[in-house]
Amino acid sequence: MKESNNILRMWALLVCTLLVLVGMYYLPERIGGWEIKPIDILSDLRTNTGDSLEQDPERLLDQNLTTYRDGSAEVKLSNKISAKNEGRGHAEAVVSEAEQARLDSLYQRSLSASGLSSDSTFVPIEDYTAGHVALSRYYTALQHRNNLGRPVRIVVLGDSFIEGDIFTAPLRKSLQDKFGGGGVGWMPLSSTTAGYRTSVRHEFSGWTDQSVLGASKKGQTFSGHYFTGHEGSRVSYSLPRGSHNFDRAVLYYMAPEGGVSLSVKVADSTQTYQLAASSALQEHNLLTAPASSFKMSLLSGTNGLKLYGLALEANRGITVDNMSLRGNSGHTINGIDESVTTRFCELRSYDLIILQYGLNVANDKQKNYSNYAKTLRGIISRLRQVSPKSDILVMSVSDRAKKTSSGVETMKSIFYLHSTQQEVAREMGCAFWSTLKAMRSHGGIGAMVGKGQAAKDYTHLTHKGGVDVAQQFVKALTAEQRFRESMH
């Protein structure tokens, strides 16, 4: 009888253990701040059946262009080049098949001549427009940069992936080393990540950030912020040693009641500036000589004053603005103040707008991103309304991984999201660059974590990783420039 009870207890223990293990398989990926390692007691017995896209969504990266539709495994291949650009940001153009074939061949020869066709880390910019014109405005401005009377301007609109000037700082430095320019471009008055940014020392006090992600969602441009302050509110910026100095410190503001007085200190010189009253957005340069540091404080007239930010840049060359918003998917652009932003883009002409979004859209359970595609189309359309003279380039979602029973693997949803962004870029006549492919050429974010190029959340780059990805992007920009030069 005793032996029978022991056998019964043993079976009960086995059943309980099995139930616990099965239950652990259904645990969520995260509980609070804790990341749970997946448990699958049948993982070694599982085999992939068939050759469906669901089992291997990585195949989406092998297509020139794909469209994933209705959550099914069907993939529709599209022609790489549209017959018309359909007025999507460029004059409508019709290019014969023979001419398009000539341009494609010329592009390949250009890559071969530069040695990039055999470079395993090279990820080209994809241009789906007839006549290869998606970036024509940017490269025309670059060609005539010495006669523009301003720097060639790039703005990167993104999320926490570029926060702290990661990616954009090495991009800016590389382009300024090559084409001239100085400063760090766009700067907010206050920032939650100021201590994390290595491209500029940013100190401040007394400012209230009216963020589009906060309670106030009215009056912002696509930077997502404006700032209010009081007498004594101050801000200072200082470039690290070896940086390219800036010639201009341009303040963007609204002062409907006037009487605004500012104190500006540069080196050992202190000056007082008066801002003209205006209910419309205005700019005012607060610098008279090249500098590497700048301090500003409010003296009076703060009632109704809105300060949008400062641009620290040179008179010529090139500048790269970082406008990152943590937790943003880009949807906030559809809610910007159109008239204020249009005025901002008239004052601060951008030759190229780069969209870097996706991390806050990716959901590991999701395959159909048709709703996001509608949002992205709306974002691009809105940007073309407020800044019609800018080219637009879509950077794909970056690599994002999770721990599985087999190790660290890219989330499957990332491939579907990447394909959706690529398809929208084609539809809207934008240029496209695959951040995902660039990171995977380094072994993917799992390998990058091991090399100190990415954080251990398997989502964000470190400053070191930002340099590596930026270098790949610059390589793609340079390849495109050489191709365009060979066209003439």
C-alpha cells in the first residue's frame, strides 16, 4: 500500500511539473521591467513545415520590392521603377524603358568602378522613381552649395534610435569633413537626454517643454517642441574640442507681445538683443563671429513668448539636424501646426528630410502593417505640404531582436514592417535605405551587442554602433553622388 502511494505521488509530481512547464511557455515576454527568457520544452522536436513566408519572413529582404497583404503569406512583386512619378514630390516624368535601362546599367557600372559592388557591407539607396530623381533636389543643392547663401540642410526626424545624436552626430561630422560646415545644427532649449549627447555639452534651467507628446499638442512644428521660460531662464551650448565651429546661432521664436530682451555671452563678450514683436514665427541670428560655445538668458518680455529652438550652424557647407522624439512612431507629424511648420520650413529650408521610424510600431505578433502604411503615407504627404522643396528619404526600421530558446533572433515582425516601409516609399516616390540590412551586414543587433555597438535591450545602438551605421549611410550617399555625376 505504501509503494502504491509513492507511485501515485510520483505521477502527480510529473503531471504538475509538466503543467508548470507548459504554463511557462505562455508567459509574456516581459513582466514589469523583467525580460522573460522563452521556455519551450518541445523546441528540439519542432520542425518547419513547408516553405511559407510565415516560417521564413527574412526572405522579404531578398526581394527588390515586396508587398505583404492581408496578413496572408502572399507576396506581390512590383516593378522596381514606376512608369511615372505621378507628381509625388517631383514633376511628373515619363522615361522610356530603354532610358531607364541605361540609367540602371550606369548605376551598376558606377558601383563597380568604385569597388562597392563587391563590398559585403554596402547597402545602396533605392530610388523607385522614373529617371532616378527621388534625391535630385538634395544633390543639386550639394552641387551648388557654395552659392546658396546658406548651408545644405538635412533633418532627421526619428525616435529614440537617434536620441542623444546617435547616428546623426557621425553622419554630420563625416559630411562636414567632406563638404564643409560647422556646428551641431538644431538644438532644443532643454532635453531629457542632454547628458547622453557627446556632440555638444548642453546645460539649461528654467524652461518648460511644451511637447507634442505631452498635454500641450498645439502649435508645434515637426520638431515636436516649443519652450516657454521666465526672467532668468538660461541655456548654454559648448562643442567638444576638435569640432567645426558655428558661424550662426539662429533663434526661432514667436513674441506676440514684444519687449523681449535676451542676454548672449560668447567667449568674453556679452551682448543684449531685442526681439521684434511678431505673432508669426520669426528667426533672429544672435552671433556675430564664429564660436564654439554660446550662452543665452532671458531678461524680460517673456509673457506669451514661445521659443522653438536654436540652430548652431555655419554659413556654408552642410548641416544635419536631429529631431528625435522618444516613443514616437511618426504619427505626431500628422498633428503638427501646418501654418507654423510651413513658415518654419520657409525660414529654415531643408534639402533633405530623412524619416527614421518603426521601433515603436513593431509588434512581434503583427504581420499586417496596412494601417501603419496609411499613417506613413499621411506623414509623407503632410511633409510635402509644409516643405514642398525637400526630398524625402525613408530609413527602414532597424534590427530589433529578442531572446528565444534558440538564442537571440530578429523579431519576425521587423521583416514585415521593413517591407511595408519599402512599399510605401515606392508608392510615394521617396528614396529608401535599409537600416535593417546595414545592421545585419554587421551580423545583426545580437552580434553588435557583443561588439559594444548596441545596447543589451537588443533595440538601440550605442555611440560606437551609431558611427558604424552612419558610415554605411554616408557610403550610400556617396555612391549616389558619383552615379549622378556620371550621368552628365
